[in-house]
Amino acid sequence: MAGYTQLERLENILYMLKRKQFTTKQELIDKLLRDHDLNVTERTLERDLKALKENYSLDISYSHQHRGYELAEDERLLSRFFKFAELSSLAKIYEEGLKNYAQFEKWIIPDDSSKLRGVQHINTIVKAMNTGVKLKFKKENFHSGEIKEYIVTPLRLKEYLNRWYLIAIKDGDIIFKNYGIERISALEIIRELGINTKKFEQGLKRYKDIVGINYSEDYFPGPLKIVCNTYNFQHKYLETLPLHHSQHVICAPDNSQAQVTFYLQPNHEFIMQLLQMNENIEVVEPELLRSVIKNKLMASLNRYK
């Protein structure tokens, strides 16, 4: 796995190739030094380009016609890499903060996460997944406050809105569930092999069809095309922070409005994200989703009567 320094180079190389296709090798070397104070040799750059292609499945090719490097625009793979680089960068910042907390506190203003617990469990969970063994923990119910003990086979970790969730199969169950790790306590690895997880791989792919963590067929039986109109430059925010990897934006001539399309499974989290945009977004189709949003807005308005 790449170290912090190499990840920083890889991230900057990708940003440069996204901004300008057919960038030459010398241009990349010069910009890394001038803009990021990263002094690299031609051989190091070649290794970095090879790492992006082989380790992160990013398609970077050299065009002899244009005499420069070309990056294939795969938003899903790029988004995944940039998220990994972001988390690694944060890890570096916090690691340095442990060595010099006064300096960290002076320059960094983190969001208020005093109530977000559980990140200390991530390392243990990843170890269990890598070795194929079970986990035991206690978990507090979000609504009732009741605490129960669970023994599970871990499948994945998923982040949503700066919270981490463990996707796992509880002993005796036949479907996987989400467990918010901030409500987990007394976590430990059990030296007992987990169940065979191959039969759940197809089901885990459903997470690609949703926003958030809850797959629901309450509104629609499967993924479908959703068309929205945005106003007051709202598409600018969606372009910098997409709701879903399927998002596609087509701007109007004046650039203040846009049509935004998605292909996904509508669920509670997606609907909440749409509602947060208030008057700056309108669901055009499907009609059923348009009605769902309209009814929720009317119910909200009635609160103020």
C-alpha cells in the first residue's frame, strides 16, 4: 500500500490530468515541484503512473499523437481513490497531531464530533474481516437505549455522513444488517471462523444503488432513472459533492439552472438529501417520487400553520 508521501503525489497527478488531458511527463514533474513542492524524478513519476493503473485500476495511457498522458474519466473509480486519499491524508494529520497536539489544535478546526464514538473499533473490525473470523460486541439500540450482545461475521465497513457502519451477519440470521459503530462497546475478536460470505456478495452490490446505508423497496421495487431540475446554481454544489456515482448534470445556457439525473434505488436518505435543497431542486420524474416529495413538503408546511 502506498505511503502518505506517494499518495500525495498520486492524488496531485490525478488532479493535474483531470484539469488538462495529454499533459507531458515534464509538465507533470514541473507542476509537482512548482505547485506542491514535490521533487520527483522521471523514474519516480513512471512508478507512480504504473501504481495508479495497477493498484487502483485507473486507466492512464500515453497518446503518441498528442504526446501526453490521458486519464479515462471513470467517476466511480476516481471518487473511490480520492476518498481513500482523503482518509489517508486525515490519518496523517491526526498522526502528526499526536506528536504535536498544540500545533494541531492551532491550525485544524474539526467538526464537532464529541458525540461520535467508535472509530477506535475500525482497526479491530478490519483485522477480523481480513482473517475471516467473528466479532462479539454489545450494542445500544438507537431508539430504546436497550443494550444487547451480538456475535457476527463482518462483511464490510461503510461510511455515510461522517459516521461508520459495520455490515455484518448475526449468528443465526440469513440477511446482513448495518450496525452503527458509535453505539458498539466491548468489541472483541472471537477465534472462530465466520460463515461463508460468498453467497452475500451479490446482495452487497445493492449498496452501489443507494444513497446512505439502507436499501429499501418502500417506494420502488428497484433502481430507476430520476430526473430533477435545479435552480440558483444548486448544481454547482452537487458537482463538487455528488449525491451518487450515477449523477449526471446538464447545465442550462445561463449556467444558473441544470437538469440532474440519477440512476438509483430511492430510499429515505436520498429523499432527505433532496428535501435539504428546499426550493433549489424539483423532482420532474418519476411522478411517484415527485408526489412523495410534494407530500413531505406539504406536511412540513402544515407544521407552521
